[in-house]
Amino acid sequence: MQSAIAICNVALTTYLGSRTITAFEDTSPEAEQCKLHYDRIRLSLLERWPWVFASRREKLVEETLNDRAGAWTYRYARPGHMAAIRWVNDVTAARMAMQLGQSPDTLRELTADSIYSDVPGAVIEYTRDETDPTVFTSAFADVLAAHLAAAIAMPITRDAAKVTGAKREASELLDQAMVADFNSRPATEQTFYPMQLRVRGY
């Protein structure tokens, strides 16, 4: 079964030629570095792309008190465990925008606990801060392992060539994983071609 430790061990063995770990609490440099960087890199990768496995869509809960009524018509509660907002809108309007090749998002303001918007009954699509490795796609797990290897290569190996190699592989795998994830979406959602892929030539 895919696990955080398994992903760490792929990073250690495949890219660094290092020994494996059995837990983050192991008293080894490998375990210390994996524990230091794993969650940071996992969250960073989730924020970079609207991964299907971590995508959530739900109706926002309107707050009774709107402390920014002069600027925004509605104040909504921010969903828990959210890594990144993809859009806030009416579902029908969002779908029509994507079909026209436009961004489905609307003007909004985000704070630590609230989302302010002028959309009534707003729906949000966001990337969840997914911590369960068993729901990661194999492509995302590979990307996470490669990026983790790039982060810990120098303190573990002191080998600049391994740092460079891991960074190169991480970049290539991320591009491939984003393309695969994008192509797995329904055709109506593929009309809005994300800039991240445009600049990569896909």
C-alpha cells in the first residue's frame, strides 16, 4: 500500500542511492530530512495544480455577519483543509465560462477563515490539503518522491550531481503528471486550457 514512508524510500533509493527508513521518527539523517521536507513539498505540489484526486466542489456556507459589507455582498466560511481555491462562482456560470475558454473564477477576497464574494449561493471548487497517500495517483506520488529527493539530496549525499539530476527528473515528471491529470477531465472542462500547460508547449 502506498504510504508516506514508501514515497520517502523511493526518493532515497531511486534518486539518491541511500538507505531506507521505517518511520519519520528513526534516528537517521535520512529520516530527519524526510520528516523536515515531506509535508512542505506535498502541500506545495497540491497548490501548484488542480489535481483531480484532490479536487472538491461544494456550496459555500454563508456567514450571518458580514464584516466587509461595504466591499462585498456575501461572506462565506472558508472550507477546512483547503490547499488552494480554483474558482468561486455559480455552477452554471462557471460551466459556461469554461466552455467559452474563459476562467470560471470570479472576483473574491480570501482571509484565514472567510471568502468574500458578490455571487449569491456561491459554489467553490478547490484543492483539498490531501494528506492520505493512498488516494494519491501514482503519477503524483512519483512527482512527490522526485521533488523530495531534490530537496534532501544535498544534506544526505553532498553530491551536486545528484541534486541536479533529481531536480531535472522532478520537473519532467511534474509536466507529465499535469498533462495526464488534465487529459483525464471531462471534455467540457478541458476547453479552459490552463496557462501552466500553455507555457510548457502542450
